Amino acid sequence: MGYILTEEGFQDALKELRKEYRIFAPVRKKGAGRFTDIDAVIYDEVEEGTPIELEAKSDYSAKEALTPLSETLFFFTEEQCKEADIDTRPVLLFLRSCDLQAMKRLDDMYLHNGREQDWFYQRRREKLHYVLIGCGHSYENCFCVDMGANITKDGYAFSVDKVDDSYRIHVLEEAVRSAFASSSERQEEVVPRHVTENEVRVTVPENIPIEIVKHPLWDEYNTRCIGCGRCNYACPTCSCYTMQDVYYTDNGKVGERRRVGSSCMVDGYTNVAGGGQYRKTQGERMRFKTLHKIRDFRKRFGYDMCVGCGRCDDICGEYISFSNIINKVAAAVEEMEKEGSKNA
């Protein structure tokens, strides 16, 4: 059963939820975009009176709630270490279906990617409850339908759809039901909206042969891509990071260790001791990123890493389209299969 709320009722429900939960959601920041006259929709903690942006797609993903761009893991002295404290209150995180699906990818990377779980990730993840924002239409550059990330049927506390001047709420977790029941105008059946068709279409090959790494399609990105890494930081499934030890000025033997978001597209990320560098050109880096999203991750976990949110296309300063790259890979695989059948 769902609930229908007015604007005032929805704010009253959020006020009630704030007594127990912290709330993180997309918020429109005036003049925070690429230019001073362009807004940006980014994630932030929502206090009372702060409007949640439910209409526009956020410029950046919700992943910083789990993997902050810079996170202190622990403090150290000469004799002891202490894990950094975090806020232990539960969190409600508003996000769209593609972003919720992306969080499942991050769970696999940090929690199911070997024998050991990432404890620092896990302690944040245990506090997190998702709120599904329904999508009434497809956004620019989205291709979530072809990536199977357009619909989510479970895994969230409640969903919210703003239709005209009313808020349509579908509740799955009983812990939050009372906040909406007491603020609603009426009850009725509510189904979260989801996209069924995108303007942008992609074809992901079922089998991508390893020989694709030698294909010349990657060469154009040696000059087109400038290696800024913006695509990685905007992507909800990119999880690369580096470690930094920060020593305090007054005592060089005391400091903290930080996990800092990084990018496989940035020069120097694959540098190793002795001066070695595994991926030197932007074409090689683009190849690594692309195949990780639609080949390597699938081989390990059974489904693709990319969720088709289109943020990499939105944010690229060189207008490189990741959806086009996927289709180029599909065309190259088809070409290779035809050549193989001729030579058989």
C-alpha cells in the first residue's frame, strides 16, 4: 500500500524521519556548475527546509555517501593506531534506479571481491538505507534500459515520485511507514515510475574476445581524451582509489592515513616502483576502463558494471561518448567474428 502526500505532508514526514535518520539527497546548488550562471545538482546532507531535487538528474552520483572522495581511515602515532570515528546514525540516501543498481556493484567490489571484506566500507554500508526516486522520463545521454538498470523492485526503504503537486510514496521498510501514514492525505496503490525506453541505445556483446585489446578503435582516444578523470569521478560504479599518509607538521611521526578517490584515466595511476607504467597512453586507459565496465566485471560477478546513467557523457569536456564506445566495441566484435568465420 502506498501514500499520497502534499508538499507540506512530505516535509512533515521528512521532519519526522530526521529524528532518527540523516538524509542525503540531490540538491540544486545555484551557480555551482561549469560556469557561474549554471547550477549543479550534487549530493549533500539535507537539513530542514532544504529542497530535495527530484526532477533533474544529479551531475554526480550518490557513491560519496559510501566512498567519500577523501576519507581518513585511521590515525597513528609511534606506538598505536586508532580508527577514525564516523557518525553512527542511520542514513536515508535518495537515488534513482541506476544509482541504486550501482551501489550493488560497489557492494560486490568492496564486500564480495575476495576472502576479506573492506571493513571501512562495510561500517558505512550497514548504516545506509536507500530511497528510490522514480523516473518519469529518460534523461539526456541515459541508456539504463539496455544496461538493465532502469527498474528496481526491492532493496529500498521507500520510493518517492513527485507527480504534479503531490508525492506518491511506496513503502517497503516498516520502520519508516508511520512517518508517511501520519502525514498522508490518503492511501492507494503506488508503483514507482521507471523508464522503459531511452533515446540512446547500446549493444553490449555477449562475448568479447581478449583480442579486442589490440583493435585500432582505441587509438583515437590517444588524442581525443585529455586524461582529466572527470568521467571516473562522476561515474557511480568507478571505485579506484589511492592511499595517502599525512604527517603532522609538529611531529613527523604522528599522522593519519587517508583513502582518496583516484582515476584509471589519469596519468600516473599505474606507475610502479622502478619507473614502470602499465598503461601509458589515453587509448590504453580508455580500453581498460571500457572493458572493465562491460567485460571483466561480468566475468567475475555475472553482470555488467556500467549502469547506463550517462554521467560520463554529460561531464566529458571533450564530448567523448561512452555509449558510442560500447557500440564501437560491438561493431569491432562483429567484424572479428566475420573474419574468424571466413578463415575457418
